[in-house]
Amino acid sequence: MSNQPVHTVPLLPLRGLLVYPTMVLHLDVGRDRSVQALEQAMMDNHLIFLATQKDTNIDDPLQEDLFETGTLTKVKQMLKLPNGTIRVLVEGLERATIETVEDKEEYFLATVQTHPDEQLMSTELQALMRTLLQYFEQYIKLSKKVSAETYSTVADIEEPGRLADIVASHLPIKLKEKQEILETFDVQERLNRIIQLLNNEKQVLNLEKKIGQRVKTSMERTQKEYFLREQMKAIQQELGEKEGKTGEVEELLKRIEEAGMPENVEKTALKELNRYEKIPSSAAESVVIRNYLDWLLALPWSKATDDDLDVSHAEMILNRDHYGLEKVKERVLEYLAVQQLTKSLKGPILCLAGPPGVGKTSLARSIAESLGRNFVRISLGGVRDESEIRGHRRTYVGAMPGRIIQGMKKAGTINPVFLLDEIDKMSSDFRGDPSAALLEVLDPEQNHNFSDHYIEETYDLSNVMFIATANDLTTIPGPLRDRMEIITIAGYTEVEKTHIAMEHLLPKQIEDHGLSKSQLQVKQEAVQDTIRYYTREAGVRSLKRQLAAVCRKAAKKIVSKERKRIVVTSKNIEDFLGKKIFRYGQAETVDQVGVANGLAYTTVGGDTLQIEVSLSPGKGKLILTGKLGDVMKESAQAAFSYVRSKTNELNIETNFYEKYDIHIHVPEGAVPKDGPSAGITMATALVSALTGRPVRKEVGMTGEITLRGRVLPIGGVKEKSLGAHRAGLKTIILPQDNEKDIEDIPESVRNELTFVLASTMEDVLKVSLVGEKNES
């Protein structure tokens, strides 16, 4: 390579252009340096070196911005245009590479070494030239961008290097690939590269041709459809059908495109729309498809409300609407705080469990308001058909989506607060088990693709915040209960009820009955008396009804001009509500033998349960009355066996079971009762009857008993404690293992009760019985 000729000539950078040897080309030159280089070349020997820029955006390139390989060319002609640009005609002579570049300020002067093609001919080169010409001919036929005359000109070229360059100059390849060919000094390798490029171009052109034919066919079909549609429109207008389905279909198509459906759902909707268009309006199937499309379009697919994640604002709303219920409020605020940090937490599934009237439904509404979400409620009470949840198949007459999809339509957004009211009141029959259908709805791992039988396409429920309410958790199947976070609302204390009545219930009732605060005033002591003597409940529904009765009576007095202003106090409350219904204070006024106060947990909250034991001469027969369930009967048998085994320690006649018949009765015989927590109460009442020692009137107790006298833990401590407090009991005996549950009891109730933790029956009897054995 060192013996190749060297030339020192002006350098002209080219932008987006490349000149091969033997090529004759017109160039327009406008940059100052380039113009100076041309003028210098014209003054010297008309030779100039053309090198292409690597980046076309650079206006004033340096040596490193140019490819090292370029073309030594001869300026054949130079013409100045009116706009100051110079047009030159150049002829490529030989490939050349830059040795050095000297900056002459006005232009670059380059020392370049040329690389002429070797003029040797071999059979392999001849074969390559023939192949190249054959491929080039095929390319010209497919491309139609190169004239047939060009081929005849190229076919006469005998030098292989020149042939390669001429063919390369006619190919629509990228500048980088053209530069690579320019840098290929070996003629044989250059021919091979161009043959490969021609082969690629030929394949691309074949594909283009196929695509063109396909597009043409598609366009012809579309034009045909358009023509037929226009004809149909004209026919329908002549018949006076106001464009028939055409306008309706166009509107539906527009709504489908704007609905933001997932791709698979949109595809189904368009397919159904196509069917709808082709079916006559009189066909029954037409109505079915139209209803289906209406449901798809009515559902929210992408519209969502922005969550208000301000924790303090949410806390203010929850406190404004509800007094107490700290545990639930805390859980909602925790969810908001985590959402604020992560922005991606899926909706939680809460279950508010508690007696009627404690505000479960209204609390869910407040949660929706605090989040700034839409609220939707469905009642599941009495639902026993699986299709109520999953919908009916479209093949059935009158088919509809299930309640979940109906609720989402009503909500109008993909992230509402969705209340499933009375989830414990569902049942199942031959039509399926709706609680099993709810498993998919309430499982965060599955509900992102919930399947409704009517909609058929999957629907994403993962952004929904589900809240369920229940009175009795025992009736909810285990798998369904496992999917929910249970938050128990046990009930309200007297202090909480008074506050709720004064702040919320009473103002609302006064307003609803058309009264004003100046016409009716209910003192706080009157509200307390209403709570104590006219209601005995965990919630506030009955209290609300009693306050409504007060307002009605007051309204009658005011309308009949009997009074202008009414003040209700504890002295005149009986004038409005009648005689007192319940006794407040001690459950019993005196200590009694054989009567013990048990604590019960019912679906309407906690309550007291008196258990009576009576002895009569007989042969040891154990009689149980009071509509007791199997578990309670077994508790009575266990208590009886425990007493028989402890006759010496309890100072009881050893053979009492041979001399007496023992009758255990639980009053309110019409009410079914069951559960293990009456065990220690039955044992206490039995010991009291056999020893003659009275049971303390202010003591209530709950716990399961074993044959050896151990006291086992039970549930519903908070509810039972509130019931005991309402009944006026002062001391409560609990199993030792229930110590942890005492913290859940409201502080105002805890302070007024004495809790005794018992691990054996001896601990229970020490506290519950009075004095020694009564010999009489």
C-alpha cells in the first residue's frame, strides 16, 4: 500500500452524499470553507478530495467528523447561482484515504493516498460479474425506479471494480452501507457485498408487492362495502325508515371506540356489533345483541375517581359522622396512609361484624366520602341463587348480569367503595351457592379477571374497595370468611349512645318531624332514661324509634295548640313513652339461692341470661328446660358431673343425686339458646342450690367448664361485658385466657366493672357465692 500515489489537494466535506469513482455528479456547495476549497482546486489542477460527514447535523466539521475514506475527484465544471450557491460537476477518479489534514483557515488541505482497483481478471470475478448483472436486472424489473436503459449501459462495463461502483450508486441503501462499499478496496469482496445487498432488496421488493396487492384487495372490498351501504341508506330512506340501523351502528361504533375497553373486550364488542348490523331488526337475536352491547358500553372500563388521600380530612369526616368505633376508623386511616406512600395498594376487603343498629352501613358510606370515591350498595339478604352474583347466560330469556356487574354500572367508576350488605344472610339451594360465587369477587389474587356469565369477558375488580357487613359470623362459610378482614363492632356504651342521640339522632328526628329546636327540647337526662328504661340493645335503632315517638307526640301537642314549646325531662318522659319497659340497675334486687347470672352473646349484641336450679325429692333425675341446644345440654351434664365429683370439697351430701331430682331451667323458654359459655354459670347455680349459699346479685359470669373444673376461654367478651353493664351488673367473672380481650372493652365500661379472672371453678365459687352453707 505504501507505493500508492499520494496527492495534496483541497478537502470538500459532503453532507448526506457520497461519490464513487467513475461517477459524474452535480453538487451544490454553499459553505464558505467548501467554496474556498473549490476555488483553490480550480486554481491548481482541478483535483479535490470529497469526504462524507459522519453526522449530517454538524455545520462546520473537523477532521474527526469525517470518514477517513473518500474519493479523489476532478472538478469538470463550476457555476455560480444567483442565490450565492455554487453548482459544480465532479467526476470521481479513485478511492483515497486521508493521511494528514492541514487547516489553511479558509479551507482544509488534505494529503491523501489513492487506492486504484487491480485490473486483473479471473473466472471467479467473471462469474461474480454475471451474477451481479443477473440480480441487477431482476431488481430493475421489480423496482421500476431504475430505467431499462441503465441496465444496457451497465452491462457493457468490463472492469469488475467499476461495475460494482456503478451498481452500488443505483441502490437505495443507507449512507453507512454506501460508505462501507467505498471502504472495500478488494474488488472481489466488493462484488460479493453488492450481490448480497441486491438479494436483500429483491426480497423486500417482493414483500412490498405482496403487501400492495393485499392493500389493493382490501381497498376494493372496503369501497364495495361503502357503495352497498350507501345503496342501503338510499333504499331505507325511500321506505321511510330513517336510515334504519346504519345511524345506530355508527353511533355504537363511536361509543365502543371511546369506551376505553381492554383489547379483547373491544374485539368482542366489534364482533357483536357486526352481527347486530347484519341481523334484521325484527329478529329476536337483534334485541339480545343490542342489550349486550348496551351493558358493555354502560360498564366503566377505565374511568376512575382520584383518591383523596388526606388522612386528616378523612379522620375529620369519620369523626363528624360517627362517634366511637375507633378500631374501624384506625383501619381506614392506615389504608389511606399506605396508599399515600405506595400509590399501588389494592383495595382491602373489610367485614364489619356486629349487632344491628351499630352503624355498619352508614360507616361504609362515610368511608366512601372520606376517600372521595363513588359509593354503591347491594343487599345480599335472602340471596340463594348463584346467578344473582355471576349473572345468567345470554341464551336464557330475560338474562341479566349479576349484582356485582350491576353495581359497577351504577358506580360508574372502576374504583368505588362497594358495600355487600348482610353477607351472613345468604343461603343456598338447588340453584347453586352464591357464597361460593363470592369467593372470586373477594379474592385479591383472582378478582382482577372476574368472570360474569352474561358479560363473558373478564372484568377487573382489583381497584374496588369491598366492605361487607354481617350480624353473625358463624353463618359465613369458612373460605369466604378467610378472604375478609373482620372488624368487630360490639355495640355502644351508655355514654356513647347519649352522645350519638344528642349529636346525631335527635337533631335529625326534630328536623324530619317538621319541628324546630325552639319548639322541642329534650334534656340529656331524658335521653339517658330513654336508653336505660325503654331500650336494651347493642345499637341505636330502637333508641331512634323512641326519639321519633317523642317527636310525634310533641308535634301533635303543638299542632293542637295544646303547647307552643315542649321540654322533655326525666320527670315527664313517661307522658311521651308510657310506662318503663326495662328495669335498670341490678339484674336481681336480692341475692338468691340457685339463681346465677350468665352472659350471652346473641346476633343483637350481649345480654344477661339467668339460670335457675331447683331441687325436689326424687332419684337423681336431671331435667333441662328452656329450649336448650345440644351444646348447652352437654354443658349442664358436665357441670352436674363436676359437682358429683367434688361433693366433699363443696360440703355437699355425697348421695344427693339419689335423694333429689335436679331441674335446670333457663327463662324465656320460647327463645332457642346454645353455646358452651354457660358451663360455669350452671355449675355455680347447681352448687348454690345444693349448699344453700346464695349467688351474689351483682355478679355475672361466662366460661366453659370441664369435668375436672377447669374454666376454658369463650368468645364475645366485649359484647357480653356491654350487656352486663346495661343490666347493671358490677362484677364479671371471665376465664383466665380471656384476659387479652379486656382491652377491647371501652374504657368507660371498664372503669365501672370489676373483672375477676378464673382458671378453675374454685376461683368462680369464691367470688360468686355468699357466706357458708345454710343448714336450714
